[in-house]
Amino acid sequence: MDDFSRRRTPEVLNRLQRLELRLYQLLGVRPFRSALFAIERWRRRKDGGKNQNYHLDRLSAEGAAAFQGYLLYHVLLHTASLLLTVPVAVWRRRRGSDWGGVDWLLTLLTVFNLWCIMLQRYNALRLRQLLLRRQAVRTRRMERHAARLVDVLPRASGGSWKPELALVRRLLDGLRQGKDVFLNGPDASGLTRLAELLDLAGLTPRTRPAAEPETLRSPDALASRARPWSGLEVRVDRLQRLLRPRKGSLLARCAFVTEDAGTETAYLRLFGASGPAAVVEMLLVLERVLGQQTAEEDAP
């Protein structure tokens, strides 16, 4: 069986990228970033919150792809600000004005915007460095899980795995396209059979903790749910889909909706309380193993 070798990625940046990171550090990007975070903490001292465009939502390939939109947004914002200083500087020089407060302000704005642009590039490289390492670890883990599934597959009950493979691919398509997937009675048997396969391989997911019921006690809480995306998120998502359509969408979301109690039970048995990254990982492993198995079944 294919052991995910074609999905392997290097664990570190190349030499040029490492030199670029070092240059940004020498130019003071780290202290500058710390100063921005200190300003953020001071501005948000009353509510204790964070600026959503400063922090990664989740450390995963999907989360990083979405965060690329914020990095691009900041680069374009500060580039535009930098370009706006050019006409003013040209006008000042043509007038032959003496060096004054306007010139000092232009200089400070130029340095500030350049540092901000460097910071976005530094963040992009650091994010890539971290993700390369995590992806390498994930690939090795997926290889181990796939090997365990292949070992127990001959002992699994039932016939062809084509229906289960189709179900796995339907779930993956929903995740990739950001579309909800509705699961009902006919899907329950496939979910249960996949869960039995994971049990046989010793890959049973964590159980779901008991959830406390949530109550919306005020009209303000209801209003906040009515508009889940902020204006900034909408603008960044449009920008990312326009300029980097292959990098993922900030607002793309997918929900697996179970339409009856039996399907919900089967779903929880398969995925338990696993987070989005773990669900994607297991679906990819199942797709690879079952795809290879069904290909062997169809072979003459």
C-alpha cells in the first residue's frame, strides 16, 4: 500500500528562507512585534480579548491557510499606506520646503510601514517553518495508522468497502469545499463499520465529554449569533479568494449534521470528541487504505 511517501514535506526552511528570517531578526522585527502585542494588551485591557487578525485561530494546515489571508491583508494595507506618502514627499521636495514636522512624520510612517511589511513576511516564514515540522510528524503518524488498518483489514467483517469509501470521500469533499454534509439512516451502518475497523486496529478516538446545555439569556447574545462574521473577516475572506484562491478560505466552514439519533450514535462512535484536525487526518487515512483495498478488489 502507498505509505504517504509522496506527501512527505521537508521539516525545515531552505537556506535562503533561513537567511531571510535571520535578517528580519537583526532588523528588530521581534522587539517590534512585542511592542505591537503590548499595545494590543493595553487597548484590550478592559475586555481581555485579542485582535483576531493578530493571532492564529488553530495550529493546523487548514488554520494556517486561512490565516494567510490576514497576512496578505496587512501587507496590502501597509503597502498602500507606504505608497500614499510618496506624493506628499514629492510635493515637499518640489516646493523646496525645509525639513520640518511633516518630513519627520513621513519618515516615521515609512519606517513603521516597512517594519510592518517585514513582520508579515517574518510571520509567514515562521508559520511555514512550524507547519512543515508538524506536517512531517502528522505524515509519520498517518503512515503508522494506515499500516495498522491494513494489518487488520482482512479480519474485518462484511464485504466490499466501496460504500464506506464513498462515505469517507463525501465527508472529505464537504470539508474541502466548506459545505455541510447531512448524514442520516443509510449512513449509520457505514459509520458503524468504519468505527469497528478503527476499534479492531486500536485507533478508537477519545469519547465525547458530557456537554452542558447552552442558554442564550439576552437579545444581545442572540444578535451576536445572527452575524457570526465580522466586517474584517468578510473583507479578508474576499481578498484571499480573489488573490489566493488555492490558499483556502477564512470563512469556509463545514458541519457534519446527523439527522437522527441512530446516526448521531454511530458518528460519535467513529469520531468521538476529536477536533477538526484529527477528523481530517483519520478520514485521509481511511480514504487511502480503503481506496487501495477497493482497487485491489477491482483488479482482474
